Amino acid sequence: MKRLLPVFLCCCALAGSAHGQQKEWPEVEKFAASMTNVLWDLRGTNSLKHLRYDGDKLFPVTGNGMNQNPFKEHAFVDVGVFQIVFSDTRAAWYFVSDDLKLITPVNISEMVEFKAESGTAIKPVKNFPQDIQNVVWVGRNQGAELKMRWNGKELEVGAKKDAWIVQKVDAVVANRRVLETGGENNALFWLAFSEDGSEATWLKIEDVFGGHVRGNAGKAALAAGATGLSPQQNDLANHAEDLLRAGDKMRGATLVRELVRKNAANKEALTKLQARFKALN
């Protein structure tokens, strides 16, 4: 039986009141410099279709490669991860592959920041999730003290108001240094870990998208009419197929789970999705 996130951990700080902090570690600065002038084509997104960093600002880009007005607020929150803040209640995190060829944008609505518990042995996260196994993470939402631990098989989550309530939930690796778990009413949560192993961020995910560097476009091209998906979701499904054909099961499976989640009430599209990606079933 699938074990979902308990209700007590779903009450997180609003994104606007606890944005991910800009990191100025040498490794993060090196990552930021490496993505200068890289142009990404985003897949399945609502409006932002192309994105570029010029070494100082992040820009939405037109289809023919022209920078538009830059975003007012962004932050490099870790190696391979940056954030764009759109409003007080809406932000997006972007998870970039080591070779910069792939990008996974996620819209977030809530977040809680965690730190490794004092006295807990930590190390840089090179092998995931093995390197964060049995590390205890502590944080707080509006009403409770929180703790989490990956025990090697499942995620242990706890909250303390008058007394500790602890529950074990299923989780899968969704992206670089990211565990994914579900909640009630089809809610989705990511737990993203810093490369140095000292911090983690709990994100409530509204949307998961995809993307690739310009010039690395995929080949899958099923039409929306054949899949029963919306044009945007169909674009994401084609990207997922390309990822899986290239052997990137982690990112491909993450996008397929997102498509299944978004089409839970669309039986026709869901049946076609399950048939198309039956190797993941």
C-alpha cells in the first residue's frame, strides 16, 4: 500500500515568506558561471518557454533567441539549482544536470528549510541518496517542530506540538539530490538536499516541467490529438519519451508521474499514458 505524507507536514511556510537563500559558496559560484549564455528550451511550461542567464541576470527569451526583460529576483540556492521568484506566493526552482544539457523546472507554492541536526555526521552528497542516509534533519513550520530522516528504504517524518508524531512514507529519487513523496488529494512534495550535505529544503510542488539546451532537441513528436493530453502536457510527454530513450530513467519517470498525477481524472489520457510508458509500470 502506498504510504502518503501525513497531514501535519503539509502546512509549510508560504514561498513568499521563506525563499531559498542565495549561496555564495565557491562551488555554487562556479556553477553559476558555467551556465552563462546557455539557452534552454523549456518543455510543457505554461508561458516561459526559453530561458538564459547572462552572468548577472536571468532572462525569458523569445523563440528566435532574443532576451526579454530580466526577472527581478533570482537566487542560486545550490550547485545545479537556481530559483526565480515571480511573486510573494509563487516561485520556481530549476534543477540542472551536471552537463547543463537538461533542466527540470518546478513551480512551488510552499517550502520549509531544514538543517542537519547538531551533532549529526554529514558529508558532501556525491552518491544519492546513500550519502544522506540516517542524517537527521530539523526544521519548523508555522505550528510544529519538524524532523526527517531517510533510513535507506523510506522517509521518516515527524512533528512535535505537544508530543512527537512520527510516520514512515514512501519516497523515490526524482532529480539530482531530490526525494519525492506524495500527500493527500494528489499533493506532491520534493525534499532537495544541498551538495555539501548540511541543508535540505521541503518544497510543495504545483507543477513539474522539463527542458533541454538549445541544439539538444528531442525526436519524439506524437500529436496531442493522439494522446488525449493538452498541447502543453503532450509536449512534456514527448520530452519524457526522449529522456527514457536516452537512458535517463530518473528524469523521464519523474515527468511521467507528473503527467499521471495531472490526468488522474482523464481516463482516456491516463490509459494512453500507461500504455505508452508501460515499461515504467
